[in-house]
Amino acid sequence: MVKEGDDLVAMFLEALDASGLSLEYRDLVIVTSKVVSKSEGQVVDFDGTEEHKASLIEGESARILRRRGPLRITETYHGFINANAGIDLSNTDDGTAVLLPKDPDRSARRFRAEIQRRCSVEVAVIITDTFGRVWRVGVTDVAIGSAGVNRYWIFAARTTPPAGSSKSPSRDRRRDRQRGQSGARQGRSDTVRDPSRSRRRVLR
């Protein structure tokens, strides 16, 4: 299990080598926020009570948008809209809770820079977290930090708009689309996944 101070890049490269894979130019590396948080010390004590849980959520939230029983829909200090400020109580030691990384973009930049330093290969990095969406059942992986990848595709209007009206270019959330595709390929499972199934290419 990942703990504070662990070298995530070394762990990633060792796992990659053990799988018989190697990084190639402009590969996309996707890292879950939980291992980033653990390595950066974003793990706090949790006594298991709803009162303490509510206190942690309040402390990680810029504002509370909705309340329903123990559930809070929050806006974090990063600007993310999610449930319970993204605090994770699963797959962590008893008596602890995992917070989101303080600066996911900075974490992605560091991860990318270390890979490039050690492997002399240019890659892109996306850090993800699992979000639920309003009015939808289930969860999906969402990009919360990135480095070396364009965040949007810009689509210009394909036809001339009628006189007196305007049409702005639409933006496609490229990071989330890539992460969603990768999540679908991987499946939601507690088992070890084959890294070759989630290899993505980045085209800038």
C-alpha cells in the first residue's frame, strides 16, 4: 500500500517493467488521485463518526451546495463540484481518511518531469478521481489534474449562423473524455489490471 514519501514514479516504472512494457513518445499516463494523495501525506485521522466526517468535509470545502442526510454536495477549494469534498474512506487504513491532492496539476507536472528525467521520453500525465454526476446513477472517472495534454478540443461552428445570431466554438473536455475511455477499458475492479489495456496516445 502506498504511504507518505513513496516514490510513485519508481513504483510505476517497476510495475511497467514487470509487465514487459515500456513508455513511448507521447504516451498518456493516468494516475489515480488516491495514490498521489497517500504519497503526498494527504491522509488524516478519522474516528468513524458522522460528526467527524462532517467536520472533515467542512474543512475541505469552499462551500456546501446541498445536504441530504450524511451526504454533502460540495465545492472544494480546487473548484471541483463533488460529493463529500472528494474525501475517500475506502481502501485506506482503519481510522484514516484520504483527502484530495492539494494541487493536482502540480502533482501531474512533477510526475511527468520525473518520468522524462529518468526515461528521457516525453509523456503526458492525467490525475483522476471518481465522481458521481447529478441526476445520474453510478460514478465515472474525472480528470482533476494534468500535464502535457491539451485540456480542450475547440470546435468552430461548421455553418454560418443566421443573421443577428452568434455561435461560439464549443469545447470538448478532452481530459475527461480520455479518462472516461480509459476507465471503461479498465473496468471497475479491485483486481490488478493489465496496463496494456489502458495504453492511450496523446495527439496535440
